[in-house]
Amino acid sequence: MAAARRRETQLGDLPADCLAQAIALTSPRDASRCAAVSPTFRAAADSDHVWQRFIPVDALPAAAKGGGGRNKKDAYLGLCNAASAAAVGGDAGCRVWLDRDTSAKCYALSARRLSLPWDDGEFSWRWTPHPLSRFGEVAELVECTCLDIYGRLPAAALTPATPYAAYLVYDTAAGGQHRGLSFPDQETAVSLGGRPAARHAVCLRPDDAEARRFGGAGGGGGHRVVVRQPRRREDGWWEMEMGRLRTTGAREEEQEEVVASFEALGWYPKRGLVLHGMEFRPLH
């Protein structure tokens, strides 16, 4: 009878150290969910042992890894703040932060870190301060006919075995002072190690009237091409997904580069693109 009344051991009866060890093998998102189960789970899920496991040991400033008396969870959440992302190796044109849900590394490259066309030398682009730029300045397209933009990042910098997408981050000149950015003849691609990559039709500044004037894109009985559209972000910038890739963590990738490209195929005047940079972020 006494044996029948004996309470079975529950998961919450495990020592806090055991719970913390198990939770540390999950993800930041799962750890946050575990904290809502019970006070015992919360104590384990919020422990330094768990959150230290989510902070990468490389590519992030040592000062951010729980210094200043902060616990590891607060340190981790600080590293997830894209607005205050840390410079990589003293390079202010490359910033890194962590994806809050997965702890995968995210990168932002400034416009100065990108390869830009210079049809007319220094007169194609002008560098100007911008209040919304994390880098303090942007590149504004004065005018060109050939518009192709490339961004490069070492594959080894990305979190292994993680799906990523690359994004072009931009705006257009105020007051409608832009030209040649609404035609649906723009393409993007993301390649790893120079291997062939799928190309995607995009349009930085969608405009139905411009599309019809360009040649009735998608009409006339021909094959309709799906053109990717940009989205407006909460920070005020537009972003266009350029393509996706998945890192494997294989040794040969350590010497390879990820290259994201944007190209406008037509040779016609273009102006008014305000280029902030490119970002590489993990997919959920």
C-alpha cells in the first residue's frame, strides 16, 4: 500500500545542475520556454551554465562575455542587440551580433565594404552621413549606367551547419529623386566558394507603371517571372533578400568565400539609390 502511494520522481525533482546541463544542450529559444515551466526550471534555465554555452567563444569581444558583473543571460541578450553590434577585429565596416533564437552569428557589411561600380570615377557615388546608419554614413548613387554590387564574407565566419540568407539594405533618395530602380531586370545571387548559384529576379523600387513601360514584364503570354519584392524594416530601411545558402562546417569551407551580388542588367541611367550595406542572417 505504501509503495502504491509512493510519488513517482518527476523531471522537476532532478537537481538544478542536472536540469541546467540538459537545457544547455538545447537552444536559447528552448531555454526561454523552459523558464516558464516552474520556479525550479526557471532557476536552471536562467543559470550562467546554460547561457555561457550559447555565447560563441570566437569573433565576439571578450568585454561582452559577461563582464561588468552581468550574468551570462544578460550578456547573451546584449550580444543579440543588432543596433549596438560589435565591430569585427577593429573593422568598423563589419559588425557582428547573435540571432536571439539560435545564437547563430549575424553580420552587417557597410557600403564601404562592398564592391561598387565606378563608371565615372568618384562622381558615380557620394558618401554622406545618415542618421539611421549604424556605420554613420551611406553611399548615394549620383548616376551610372552599369549597376552591380558585390559583398564578400569568409565562409568560416558564419555559424557551421546553419541556413543563411543575404540581404541588400538600402533606401532611395527623398522626394522621388531616383531613376532606373523600378525596372524588373534586376537579379541577385548568393554563391559559396565560387560554385554556380541560383539567380533571382528582384526589383528594388517596384512600380507597375515603370514595369509596363519597360516592356510589359510578366504579360503578353510569355513565361511569367516571379519578381521578389523588398520589405520595409522597423529601423526605416528597405531590405531585399538576395539568396540563401547553408554552411556545412566542412574543412574545405574554411578557405572559401560567400559572395552576394546584385546586378541591374539594362544599360540605362540610374540614380538615387541610398546604399546602407549587406547583411547575412540565419533563417529560422
